[in-house]
Amino acid sequence: MNHEIRKSNDLGIFEQYESSVRSYCRSFPTKFQRASGYQMWDVEGKSYIDFFAGAGALNYGHNPSEMKKKLITYLMEDGISHTLDMASEAKEAFLVRFNKAILKPRGLNYKVMFPGPTGTNSVESALKLARKVTGRQTIMSFTNAFHGMTLGALAVTGNKFKRKGAGVPLNHAVSMPYDGYMGANTDTLAYIESYLKDSGSGISLPAAVIVETLQGEGGINVASNEWLTGLSEICKRYGMLLIIDDVQMGCGRTGSFFSFERCGIVPDIVCMSKSIGGYGLPMAITLIKPELDQWSPGEHNGTFRGNNLAFITATEALSYWETNRFAEDIAAKGALLRNELDEIVAKYPELKGEARGIGMMQGIAFEPGIAEKISTVAFERGLIMETSGTDNEVIKIMPPLTIDRDGLMQGLLLLKNSVENVVDTKNAVLSH
């Protein structure tokens, strides 16, 4: 690589050659070079604390050492990298360890499907299977939901901007109010069931319900345990499959390996991607109750559903879950994070902030415009942190789960200083 191009932080090449569809580079305008743990460095040597974690694909941090060792060894031994859905030692090792470390300790029995390398591949496979098994077409989804960018996943996504990008009608889906969407005093489950019971509601009986237990992109909206349990019961009463989208909230993001463990439900289908690969390598799985595994061979496939490099790192990542220590550590850091966010909200009541989230998926909701300013100032100070919500009104704190207490506190100090800067700037403008 040309030395001057590599060391220069000029982003002109990307402007010249890359599509205007790129987005994160606009929020974080620098050229990154390397990363380790919870830190990233750009080509000029500036360090950043990562409160973004690859949008949830890097729960175990950047370049985790044990995964890197296993991956390098596998490559040096000419381990096969691409197998479609053929059998390989790497896939076998993952399947065995996933069952032993994750499914059996939780009393879960699922077939594992490899639908392709991304979360939206997993969602598409789940929707297709639900329709095939039930013979019905409609899928119920929720306000502020986000399930991916392919057409089926967009049909069950709530964001108007993302839906518009489809360019065609998005059919065979119905959106219902998520927990709390209609205010604290409205039982949205009763509202949903009234539609299902009423023959005049205009809604056909859905094949399935797809839901996130915590809506990350939608604004860090947390569904209560009672609501999730009630939704599961409704699905059983009406013969609808329950699909949990754990693409971003799985692999420990909310504290437990699966985000739905906190309420004790057992979904019919579970969608996972992002951190399931452990190292940030593309990988997705769809977990299916055995009796629902009614695919014909090749009925759903994809060229890159056999990423053996990801199988190697994914298998090693499961070592974090062989005891309860990792989950306990996430819970402790999640409590610390909430305490710090509550302090920020209390210190600046004029911002009308609201702390949201659980585990290591938390943030603060503000009036539109404030979160984006905080994120911009934070980046200038060395903190990478995105926004979420339909109006980008929420600062979204999603560091690697492996971040130590010192790193977490350093990042939160940068956040506090950024909030203070935005408040001071706002007051200065008002005073003039």
C-alpha cells in the first residue's frame, strides 16, 4: 500500500470512489488503522474508546487474543475456508460446543440452520419457514422494530426512512404497538388480541410474530418480562409462531446469552448474527424447534453460509459461556453504566433525558437533535458512540462486553464531558 495514502487521514478516495450510501463514516470521519480490545486507532495515531462495538458484532472486543490464535493456526494449517453447507470439522466443532455450552444448560432443543452470513439472512429464513409451516402469509411485527434491509425484513421493520428505500410495496405484514408505545396506562397486548379475536378487524391470522426483546435501532425500548410472557401466550393461543430477533441483543448484550432468558419464554425460532461469529467475521444462525424444521434440501440456501473461519472463532467465543462468570461481569458493568447515566440525567434536567436499556445496551433519550450533537462532540474527544431511534434522539452505549471497568469509566467520562460541552454551547447561544 502506498505509504502516503496509508498515513494520510484524507477521506477523498472514499468520496471519489465509494457510493454515497455510506453512513457511519460520516459520523466518524477518520481513517481507522488498527484496533484491540475496546480501543481503535486511526492512521494519525489518535486513539478512540469504542462504545459502538461494530453495531454489536464485536461483543468480545477487537482482535480477542485466543480467537486470533485459533484463527491464525487454522489458516496456517490450510484449514478450509468455504464449504457452502458441506460438512467440515470446523462446523462440527461449533455445533457440538454450541449444544454443550449454550442449548443443553438452558434446556433448549433447537436445530441449527446456517442461512447466510448476515442478520437479515436469518430473519428472511425465519419468515419463509413460518409461512411454509403454517400455510399463512401475514407476519406480525412492532412499532419501531428493525429486522434488516432485505425486502422481507424491511416489511417487518418500522422505520419509515428504511422502508422507503425498498422502492416497492412491502406486503404481508402488520405492525402492532410495542410494549409502552401507547403510554404506560395502555395494555398493548389487550389491544393486539382484540384485533386477533375480531373477525371484522381486517387482519388475517398471522403465521408468526417477530419481536426484539429490546429494540436497539428503534431507540433502546425494553419490553417487560410480563409483556414478553404475555405475547408468548398469545402466540400459543392463536397458533402463531414466536420469532425472537436476537441478532443484536443476543450473545450477552443484555446480560444473558439469549436476551429472552430473563422472562423464561421459549421461542419457536431464534435469529442470531453479529457477535455469534465471535471475531466480527460474517456468520448467522437460525434456531428452529425440531418439529418446525420442515425445509426441503436446498429450499433456502446461500453461497456464504459455510464461513469456516467464522466457525473457528465462534467456537472459541463460546468458552465465555461455560461458567456464569461472564454473565455476572456483564450484570455488574451494566449496573455501573445505569448509575452513571442516571447521574447525567439528574445533572442536566433541562435536557429532559431518559435513561434506557439493560445490561450493556443502554443509552439516554433526548429531544431530537441533542443526541447527534453529543455523539459528534464525543467523537472529537475520542469516543465512538452512535445514535438510535427514528429521529436519532438516543445516544446508544454499546461497548464490547469485555471492556474493563477502567475503560468503561474513561469512556463515560468522555461522554459526561461531551454532554457538558453541548449544554454549555446551548446556553451560550441562548444568552445571546
